[in-house]
Amino acid sequence: MTSNGLLELAQALTRRGEAYAMVTVVRVTAPTSAYVGAQAIVRGDGTLEGWIGGGCAKDVVVAAAREAIAAGEPKLIRISNERLQAEVGVEEHPMSCASNGTIELFIHPQSARSVLCVLGTTPAADEARFLADRLGIRLADAPDEVPVVLVATQGHGDEDALERAFARTDAHTRDQRRAARSPAGSRRAGRGREDAHRDRTRRNGRRACGVT
């Protein structure tokens, strides 16, 4: 997958509210098929998209990424069989390949719950961005990239800002409708209708028996 493809995937996952981790190779020692700057996205279910080296590193990276997603904290990992001096903040893992190369990777988890777009150039908007930064909430420039939009225009471009925010809501609604039309969504909707029908039947039965 290309860099643009990974970026588009990251934006799509954010819009859907799905947590993921961006993994970047930051250092390598030959022999290894990985290269500095190689990137991949690991989803919460362990699916990996992109390239961070061969199968020798994949299982370790996926497991470490899922831990980072669960904890909400970034981590630096090293996959190697070399006897290197332990470094604070570096998580060590053995290399399973006989080649005995070394790969270091930075894992940055992204939670959709901690992404915010603030619209406006007012003091209130600046304060909101400052507080978000202090709380570790990631800020996005465009409302279509996030699940939460804060409009803090205070009379300066209110209509334009609201239109941008509502356009994002419309796109989210379309995604939900597409999901509902999928086979899995149809099954969930069918179960919901069946449950509602059973509830109505029980209520009607209780009324007929004089039970409230």
C-alpha cells in the first residue's frame, strides 16, 4: 500500500470511529527486508495494512500495536537478537528469523475518541485548542476527519462553520446507512425488528390479561 493509501485509510478509520495504530520503521540493521520510513497501519482486530518488514516481525508488531491501542500510549520497540545495552523506553523483542537483522519501530496509537476539530479563530477557539493539547486530545484541521466538531466562531463565520460541521454529519450518516445495508447490518436490523415485534406481542398479551 502506498503512503497516500495509508493516509486515506487512516482518515477513513477516524471517520468510522475505529481505533488503530500507525507503525513506522525508524532504524534497521542488515540483513532485513524492512527499511527506514516504511509504514503500516494495525487495526484493533490485528489486521495489518502496509509494509514494515517480513513475516518475522509481523506477529511482534501486531501484538505490540494492539497493546498500544488498548493502553492509548505510544511505544518504541526493537526486534533483534543482538546483545545491545538496554535503553529506557525501548521494548525489546527477539528476532525469530535466522538472518538476525535488527528493526526498530515507533508505534503511535490513534483513538477516534481523542480527536477533535475546533472551528473558529476566536479566543474561545484558541482556549479550546490549548485545553485539548493539554489533555492529549489530537486536533484535526478538517471536520470530515473527526467524530467531534466544536464550533467556536462566536459570530465570525458561524454559518460557514456550521455548514462544514453538518456536512461531516451527513457523510457519517451515509456511512451508517451503507453499513446497515450490508449483510451484517441487515441481520442486525432484522434482529431488532424481531425483538420489537416480540415486545409488542408481550405487551398486547399483558393488556389482554389485565396486567399492566
